[in-house]
Amino acid sequence: MPSSNRFIAAVQRTGFPTDLTVGFLAVIVFVIGDGIEAVWITTYLSSADVGFTVSQASSIVTSYGVIVAIAAFLSGALCDALGCRKVMLIGLVSFLVFDALFIAVGLPSRTMWLLLLFYGMRGFGYPMFAYGFVAIIGDMFWGVMGDRIGWRNTLQWAATPITAIALAYIYLIPIVAGPSFLLIALGTSAVGIGLSAHVPTTPLITAHAHGETGNALAILNLGAGLGAFVGPAIVTLLLGDEGTAQGYAAAAMALAGIYVISFLLCFALRLPGNARVLHTDAELSDADVAAPTTA
């Protein structure tokens, strides 16, 4: 029965579970804040006001990625052991504590090891809060698409090419068309679409879990968390002359190339019907996994 509350009624019309709405909005705010920070933090740390080099600033961000990877690996098992709500609370509190220490102690000190410690330890908060909620809500649009056209098809023909092309586009478009906010915004939006299309990775991994969902999610989250470490590390290693577009070429193409490699690796997946599962049991037997596919 539709609710008399206009907001709740609007949510009901979308088909999204109303009891998860507040949590979903909280995750959106959390991720937006973390994403906005990622845009400017390296530039700020390498500015004249702070005094670090771009390489040092990237190292600080990399420390965050390392801890994100560790926490992401643990979040699945912790959700099984403690419950997703407690894991989200632990994540939120740890993020707030270490973020406050980073701002109030680390930045004023201009001390490298303190910045590495406090900014890195913030990484425990993000995956435990965000992934804990993801474990609650399950798949959304791309999950449905994966069920209909095949999980492997979604990853190989939507997620990886969209992300790879968008990353290369973001680097090339300012060179070709100049500093166009609209064109760059289109590119960053495409990156978001491509990354969100990786949602079928979750059922693809858990289909092989044979009941050990926590361990499967731990492995999945480890892979997702490693991305927060590998990305800044690539920039640190491959960044050239910061004053020229060519100085960023190797790092940009390497990031796009990772998704090309992912595209190629998808050919090795051997799942019945490209893992197209709709209204059926998603758990696959070892015999099913070994069966050849008909792409």
C-alpha cells in the first residue's frame, strides 16, 4: 500500500526498498565526499602552501589505498561475524577519528610520516562503511543487466571497454578540444558508468563460493581495495613532467590499459551461458564451471 508520506511514496514508485533508503543516501554522501577529496588532495599536498612534491603527495594517497585494500579484504568476513550494521558503524567512527587527526594534527605538522599514518588509517573507514552497505542492498541496474545478458558479457562488453575508453578520453580531450568543462564532465561521467557496470562481479564471484559467501566477498573486496592502492602507485611511478600534457601520458594510458587487460582476461571465464542467471539458483557446481560456454 502506498505511503501517505510523499518522500516515501516517491521511493516506493522507484521499486527501491524503503527501509534501505536512509542507508543508501548515507553511502551516497560518504562516497561523494571521498570522491571530491580525491580530486584535489594531491594538488593541495603538492602546493606551495604545504610543500610536498607530486610524488610525495601520491605516496600519501597510496598509503590510503593500501589500508583500503586491507580493510576491503576484511569487510566481507567481518560482515559475516559482526553483522553489516556494526561493520558500517566501525567504518564511520574510524574514518571520522583519523580524518580529524589528519586535519588537526597531520596537516599543521607538515610531517610526512604523520600524514602517511593518519591519511592511510582513514582507509579503514571507507570500505567497511560502503562495502558493508553494499552487502545489504545487493545489485542494482547493472546487476539486472548482468542477469539478462550474462555476467561475463556485462563485464567484458560494457564495464571494461567503457572505462578504458573514458579514461583515455579524459586525457586526450583537453589536448584536442582545450579546457572544456562539459566535455571533461562527460568523460568523468562515463568513467562512473563504466565502473558501476562492474557490479556483476559480485554474483560472478559468489557463484563459486559454495556457501562461503564471506570469504568470497573478502576476495572481491580485496581486489576492489587494491585499486585504491594501484592507481596512485601507477601515478607515482609513471608521472613525468608535471608542466606538460606529455608528462601525464604514460600514467593515463597505463590506467586505461589495465581495463584493456581486464577485457582480455574475460575471455578466460568459462561459465554456462556467460553466467546468465535470472530467477534461478546462482550457485554453480564445479562441473558447471568447467563446462564450455557458447558466447
